[in-house]
Amino acid sequence: MFTFPFELPDEVHEPIAGELILDAPSPCDEANRCYRYGWLALRNGRRVELVLTHSRATAQFMYGMQQSAADPYLFDLLGLAQRGVAPVATWLAGQLILGAPRARIIGVAIRDALCSPAMQEALSRYSQDAVVILPVLREGAKFQMGEGVYETYGYYCDEALLDSHHVYDPTVPRYNRRVETTILKDQDISPQQRAGKRLALVGDSIASGVVMLGVLGHVQRRFERVEQVEILAPFVTLRGLARLAHYSPPAFRLRVHSFETVLNALPPDYYYSAHYAEPEFHIRPDLEAQYRAWWGSDAAGHSIADTACAGYGWAEAFFNPRKQIQMINEQLWVRHRLTIADVVQRNLAGVNAA
């Protein structure tokens, strides 16, 4: 068992303090999936449950993958073609899995998370009519949650898209953002059907927790009789979990399902979220070591993995790969005076030298 004490500054009240507790991972099943259970417990007695999933797909998404063939179009996006670097099959960090390949991998990874004993227990307690699936736009639209639930359990579930997103608001201390929900596409679900919902499956990553707290409030208002919420969040931060535990509506049981590890939300705005370096945070510390070695260090000796956001633009990685590359390069340059092309080229040179 791994215990990580924390005390996080909060924007309104006294610091949020408590412990993150993670059990040892379960043995892998016949599909080479394993699960790690835990919870985040606050000093005030509130808590939120956590299930971490490891599989081939979640590991690719969180840490990286070896390309099976050279991809000239990706090399062009990364700025390597302009340098005259010939496309080759190579290992790339998970942040560089973009567009259609990213959607394909996350669909498999979400299905792996849906196979956990915890999710099996949750869904076995309810009929398909009592379950509502709520992907949060834009990232959650790529999770393929409805398809995953059908393929895993055979359920035909009602699904409603939520468009909840950050809006810049300088009046909000520390985060400078508030959540705005502009669309909830649940008009096809009648009031009688909404009244029958007991379990909500919500899909979106969690950085500061600003958006997810707004989503949970909306769930409580629109689906008043929901008693359990399972959040499928490929990326989740310690800060986001702590704020969910502290502020989420007490009307329902809350559990978060994430990939591989919990992330570190970076100040000042806690939007960019990097890997924790401690091996105890990871189901597979060897994959984290490979990930950190690939990112390497800058000229000043600072580890890039300590600041490299696991998600960067979050939705842009699925919808706008070129913009995603631009955002990564901007952050790499500000923090380390490097670009993705520099990092990839450095790794290629190391492979060739070996």
C-alpha cells in the first residue's frame, strides 16, 4: 500500500489536506489488464474512490508507444521534415499520439477500464434503463463510452452530450476560470426516463476539477435520482481528486476510473498536469522510467517530464493535431528552450549512436 500525504492551497477555504492511498495492483487477467484500487481521504472525513487501469492501450496513451512503421505525415507535423530528418519507425511519448490513432487507442483503453471488477459491480446493480452515459465535450466525445458499455455488457443506454468548458474569468481566485455548460443534449430523454436514472457514467479528464464540479452539479439538477456516478477520466490529477472530494454534491456515491497513475497539477493555474516522478505512483514504474528518459533534460539539467503536461491541450490532441503540436512547442520553449523536434531528433540520434 502506498500512502501520499498532501496539503493543497485552495481558492476560498483553508488548504485541502489529506492522503492519497493506493493498494498494490491486482494480478493481470487473461487480457493482460490489471487494476489498482485506492481512495483519496480528506481530513474533514470526505473521500472519493479511485480505480487505476493498466493495459497495453492505457500504457500507450499515458507513456508512449513504438510506431510500427514510419509516418511521414506525423514527422511533417512535428517539424522534422523541414529539418531534413527522414521518417522512421520510432518510440514516441504518449502526448504525440494524435488524431485518429489517439481516438482508436483511447476507445480500447476505455473498454479496458470498463472491464474492472469495480465497474462490473456497479453495472450489475442496475438495469440498462437506469444508466445514463454523459460524455463531456469535446474530449469525452472521443471516448466511445456507449460503444464500450454495449460491447462489454450488452447494455443499450441513453446517452446525452454535455458541452461544459472553461471560460476565462479573472474574478475566480487562483484558477481564473469558471465552467460554463452551454449544451446538454438530453431532450430525447423524457422526464419519466430521467427520473429512472440511478447510475451516471461521465467521461472527461480532470485537471483542476473546475469543469467536473460544474458537470456534477448539472447531473444533480437534471437527473435528480442518480445515486452513483462513475467518472471515466483518462487523466486525473491529485488536486482535481481532492477538490472533487471536498466540493462534489453529497447526494451520490462518486468513483473515478483513470489510466495508470495520478498526475501533478502544476501551478500557477493547475491546468498543465505532469507525471509524478515517484515510482510508487505508477502501476508500471519501468514505463515511467522509459517515458522520463525519452523526454530527457534541458541544457540546465531540468527534467522535462516534470513539466511536460500529460494532456496539454486535452481535446486538441484529438481534434486539431497541428494546434496541439503548437501548444506543446510553446510550453517546451517557455520552460526548457526546446521544441518537440529537438527532443525527437535527440532520441533518434541516441538510437543511431547505439
